[in-house]
Amino acid sequence: MTDKNETQATTEAEGPRNFLRDAVAADLAAGRITKVITRFPPEPNGYLHIGHAKAMCIDFGIADEFGGFCNLRFDDTNPTKEEQEYVDAIRTDIRWLGFDWGSHEHFASDYFEQLYEFACELIGKGLAYVDDHSADEIRSHRGTLTEAGLESPCRTRSAADNLDLFRRMRVGEFADGAKVLRAKIDMAAPNLMMRDPVLYRIRHAEHHRTGTAWCIYPMYDWAHGQSDAIEGVTHSLCDLAYEIHRPLYDWFIANLGIFPSRQIEFARGNITYTVTSKRRLLQLIETGRVSGWDDPRMPTLCGLRRRGVPPEAIRRFWKDVGVAKRENNIEVGLLEYYMRNHLNKVAPRVMGVINPIKLTITNYPEDQAEELDAVNNPEDASAGTHKVPFGRQLWIEADDFMEDPPKKFFRLSPGREVRLRYAYFITCNEVVKDEAGKVVELLCTYDPATKGGDAPDGRKVKATLHWVSAAHAVPVEVRLYDRLFSVENPTDVAEGQDWLDNLNPESLTVLSTCFVEPVAGQLGVGSTCQFERLGYFCVDPDSTASKPVFNRTVTLRDAWTKEQTKGR
RNA sequence: UGCCCGGUCGUUCAAUUGGUAGGACAACGGAUUUUGGGUCCGUCUAUCGAGGUUCAAGUCCUCGCCGGGCAGCCA
């Protein structure tokens, strides 16, 4: 009874069901396995991105849910593309996201010897052969989607000859591309993956871990499933792209008689206004569209981190999105919702003015100064309060004033009274303009009786404005980010069109004349805060002692802007 | 053209495995509010199509339609 209830509670706490969990649970229930082991298998040839985060949430999440563990396995079987630098970056990003693989770290390259032996075994069984064909010949012999392929003349070589040739491939007797080892399956198979796939290719290249110990390297299909088996991985969860590889995955297991890992595929998560293909991300960098892999507009984990996106938001996003097998394109607005949702609970509030206009309180004594109490987080009383200096001259947001306001504009305008947050009610009496007619200063009066922000007589104001005391303001740079692309599906382009044309020219706005209150000026790199009414911000590594730089992670929900842009 | 996989509100994931189509986000109302934030309450138009099996079909069967994937010595 209690057991059942607990099980149920856990299931509910973990969210809705999905086919992956059902499959794992079924395997456990059927006794096919007794412990769940999954794996997250990045190739160390680039940086992890938001899409990898989904895979991690699934791989680590499923293992954790069933009391098992998840191996981190670097799929380093192609020496020409992989580097130690990426291994380090990947470890950092996984930890940052919040996953811990403990001692379960592996490299496919650790299994090169074992993989070689497996290959010899297959050769011995007459199920693999050395082919002298060139890459071009192999391709042309593969057949097409509708026609069977042609068998290579090498296919009939004896096991002894194949074994000898394969050994000589290993010791470096042949040049790159001279020979390959192929599985002997079926050149007429309707699934092209089964038409004698290549298992090993010759590459006289230095590997970031094995150096020059090897000059033959296993292909993905030969390395992945066997690595899974070696590690006892019970469930190898991967992208739908590998669906057609599964028959081959199973064929190797069956013919080698090794641990029967089960591959199950799920749909990758696409996000609107975003691209994640490594090739495209690289192109963005190489063409100077973004500053690098960690540009805050990039969907890479290092980019999101620099942007100030909390890892909790990413994990929660993928968890709640769920997993299925159909193609999807998730609204980026959902990710933003989880960012705000998390940041709202943890980000300290400060005041910062990013588009300043001067405001002078004409009836505030020249020499007077005071410190007011500001709440650190209205969502969390335990966060306490801090002091914010006030004075005769202030910076307020230019957007918060309109000389000739439309009906629904609640903020400051001539003759109107508003509240300065945590301070006083003020009324705008006069507008100072420059020669060009641009408003450069607002002359206001304040009501000393409203200190703290409430009027003793109970009168109300329709707006509360944020502000920064000019005498105490810390000058900072603020970088505003918008979507990198201006269309939902950036890679959907007509013939002759370039996906780069879909870039949003206004994805980055640098504001160099901004002011924040003193406590905000002291935040360290990576710190997150909310600029009241403007959004969540994060201190960028580009910050210097004299000039902090803030990245806007995401805006607050903004009913006013929405109202304004309604009818366009 | 061959094989494989998919098709449920605008988006995404569910539906006790054949039994009242539900959640989240978005949107739209309202309340509250010292952030046009937040919170709370409410509303919200979906099973690709046609047959069939059944007391009962999103779920099973048949035939269509639509979308995606596959011909690297990449992973």
C-alpha cells in the first residue's frame, strides 16, 4: 500500500509519462535488466548546445529516476576532428548544467583494442572482410534507394586472408583510404545501412588521447554499440537520426554475442528562432555574425551561461517539454518563461537606468542626501533589504516620460504625479529642451510627506518609476539581446536564398551610457540581478573595475510594450 | 521511385493501454499589487481523411493524404 503510493508519488513528481520511461520500466518489470545504465556520448569536436542539454536531461534523468547511473562517454573515434580542448569544455558545461557522472567517465578510444578484437572475431566468423575499393567505388557500388548494390569482389576473401590484411592495416602497411574493413551483410538490403557498412578506415593521424598508437579507426556504428555493450549500458537513448542504424546495432550484438544494450530513439528538440547545427554555428562565428562560441546570443551552453540563463531553467524546460518521436519546433518563449520563472525567485532587485534622462527635484534641498530602504526580493522576505541613496538629481528612464502621452500611458508627463520607487511622489512641472527641441531634463517637485512611497492622505498614483541618484550612480555598459534570427525557422529558405539572410540585424544593442545604483556596481562577474521593471541581467566577463558590463538575460513580461505593438 | 518513422488545441507533451480528450506555455477576460513584474481566479475553437471492428476508437484493422529521415572511409 505505502509502496504503491510512494511509487505513484514519485511518478507524478517526475512529470508526465513518456515512451522512454515506459520502455525502461517495462524492461525492468520483465526482468530483462536489474539496473539501469545510460550514457551521454558527446563527440569532443565542438561545444555543447541547448539540444545536447535535452539529451543530457533524458540520459541522466532516466538513469537517476530508476536508481541507476549515466556514463559520460566521449565518442572520440575520428582523430582528425577531435581535441582535448573540447573534452575539457564539455566537462565544464555538463557540470554547469547540473549533472554529475561521478566516476563514470569513459572514452571510446579506451576500447580500441577490444574493438579490434571484436572485429577479428567477426572476420573469423566470415562476417567481415577487407575491401580494397576506394571510397568512390564503394559509393558507386552501394546502389540507390530503389536498386540493390553490387557486391565487392573482395567480399569472397577467406577469413585467413582478411585477418592478415586487417592486421597489416593496423600496423600501418597501407596508406589512408587504401583499404577498409566492412561487415558482410546484404548489398541488396532495403535499409542502406545494412549494405556492408564500413567498420574501419585507415587514418594516419594523431589522436588526442591515443597519439599514434593506431592508424585504423572504428566508424561510429562499430564503436558506439560495442562501447555500450562493454559498459553494460542497458538503454542507449539517442536521436531519431539513428533509427535506421538500429538494425545494424542489433546485428552486431547478435553476431558478437555481447551484452544486449537497447537503442531507443527520440526526437531532438528544435526551438524557434534558433539553429543548433554545428556547421551553422561555426559559420555564424566565422562570418563575424557573433563574437564566438560563448556569444550570449548563441544556443551553446557557454553562450547561455554568459547570457545569464540559469541552468535550472534549462533543465526544467526540457523536463516539462517532455519527449516524443514526432518532429517539433518548441516556442522559444517557453524557454524564456522558465528563465523568468527561476530568476524571479532568486534574482536580487536593483535599480538601473539604461536610457537615462535627467530629473531634478527643484524643492529638494541642494545639500540634502538620504538613504532609503529597498526590498531585495519581494518573492523572498528572507532576502532582506538594502540601502539606496537618493538626492536632488536623478536619472530616470527616458521611456518613462512623454510630453504628450496617449491615453493608456500611466507614467510621467507634465503635470502628472507618479511614485519613485521606495522614495517619494513627484510631480513634473517643467520640461527643459535643447536647441533641437529634444527633452534633456525634467524639473519636478516632490512631496516630503510621501517618503517611502505612500501618501498619508491615501491618494494614489498610476505608476512607479525606477531611478538612480545621479551623485551616486555607477556608470555601466548594458548589452541588450534579442533573437538571433527574425524568423521562426531560420533554415527554411527559398531556392537561392541564404539562411544568414534571416539573421535579426537588431539582435545586439550596446548601451554605453547607463547607470546603476551602488550595490549593483559591486556585483561580480556572472552575478545575476533584476533591474526593476527592465528585466534580468548578468555581469559579463568583459567587465572592468571602472566599467561593469551587464548582459540582459531576458526582459520582464511587458504588458505595456505588448499594448503598444498591438495594432502595430 | 524502395525502406523506415511520424501526424492530438497556436506551441509542446499527456490520455489509467479500447472507456468523460487533460496539463504547461501562449492568447483573452477579471482581481490584487510600491515592478505595466509577480500572484490569484476565469475563458480557451485539437484527435489528418475515408471506410471497418466494437456497446464504446485518439487508441485496433484497411486504404489514402501530409510531413520527416536514409545512398560519409562524419557522429
